[in-house]
Amino acid sequence: MLSIIVVNFKNPALLRLCLKSLNRVLRSDFKKEIIVVDVASSVATRNVVIEEFPKVKLVPFKDNVGFTRGVNEGLKASTGDFFLILNPDIIPLKNSVELLYSYIESHSEIGLIGPRLLNFDGTPQNSCFRFPSPLTIAYRRTPLGRLPFGKKALKHFLMQDEKLDNTLRVDWLMGSAVMGRKKYIDKVGYMDENLFLYMNDVDWPRRFWENGYTVVYYPEAQMYHYHRRDSKGVLGIFDVLFKKESRWHVRDALKYFRKYGFNKS
């Protein structure tokens, strides 16, 4: 059985859209449970689940416990052999969930697998990546990324030298939609709750690799993603002065690089 875990933060409209799309695209005979972890829970969001989707399991938190802990609590509440972590801004296409499930179920070496993410006009988003270095963060947040050496480094990071129409083993996947085999968590561990919101989708795949499990990008499965990039504003490095999401991103990046070393990618 598949446990689908949706971590929501103050967005009842997107949550409703995500849950409706899951009901629409999933086969009726596909064995699944859906769990909504509602962070900084509100009456409006709880009512969406309780009144409109009574079969969905609700795990509410009064406080903003962060995305990482939200995922972990959803995993602990789940009963499936496999899990699918979704942001509420994901709209899966028909058969996408079943395709991911079928592929990971038949490949025991895979610890995590992710789909190709699409903009709503059908163009592909960046869905898989190589591990970043501290310079990667600098290139993405400053004008250095527009210089030739910065462009080259970002092209490598974004795997633009690969044919992304093919199934690939990758360093890590966009955490908005990731499926995994639950029993492997016994060896790998849950997400690192020192990382409040960001870099957990880099850290966790790294630990899956370190424990002998592969991470796979599977573009046969496709999902729409309303990708806002809340941590990225218009002021580059100065966003940290005005946007709390930017500060969270930089803080979590520093924790990640302290954990693995500032000279390693």
C-alpha cells in the first residue's frame, strides 16, 4: 500500500486542489491512504479535510513545526509499505502515481524516486540535481551566476548536460514530490529536523546513497507543480534582509554544509 503524505502550511485552496486531483487521477482499486499534515493549522484548512475529504487522515499542529518535522510526523502516522511526499502545490497527471509506484516496487535497489515536474503550460521544471557546493548557493543568489564560470557551474548543478527525457540515477530530487520505500528509513533515518524547511531534500537523498540505496528521476511519471520559490525574491543576496524564507534557506544551507563540509559537493 502507498501512503500519500501532503504537508500543508496555511493554504486551504491549494490543499483542496491537490486532494481533488488525487481523487480524480488515482484508480479506485489502487491501495492507498492519504495523510494531511497541517502545520500551523487553521480552522479553514481543517474544514477542507474534515468536511470535503472525510477519508483523509488529518494530523494537525497548532504551531509552525516546519516542513521537515511535518514529513516525519506524516511518515510515523503512515501504514503503507511505500510513501509519497507531496507539497499541496502538486497536481499529479493521470497514472503518474501508479507509474512511480510500479517502478520503485520492481526495483528494490531504489530508495527514493521522483517524477518530472511541469509548469502549468507544460514546460519542464528542474526536477533533479547534483549535490550543491556553497558556491552553488552564491551563484544562484548573486550576479556571479550570470558570469561564464557561474553559468557553467549552474548548468552542471541543474544536470543540463544530461538527457532529462531518460530515467536517470541522480544525486537528489525536488522535494515537492518524492516516493520512497518505508522500510529503508529504519537504516537511513527520518529527515534531519535540524533543517527546518530547506535542504532536507538534499540531505535525505544523500543519506540514502550513503546507505546503499539509489535515487532515481523517472520522467515517465509527470506532475504539475506551482513552483513559487518563496525563498527567492528580487534583491539577490539582500533578500535575507527582507524575506524570512530567504533567511531560513541560508540558515538551513549553512547547517547542511557544516554537516558535510564546506569544501564538498
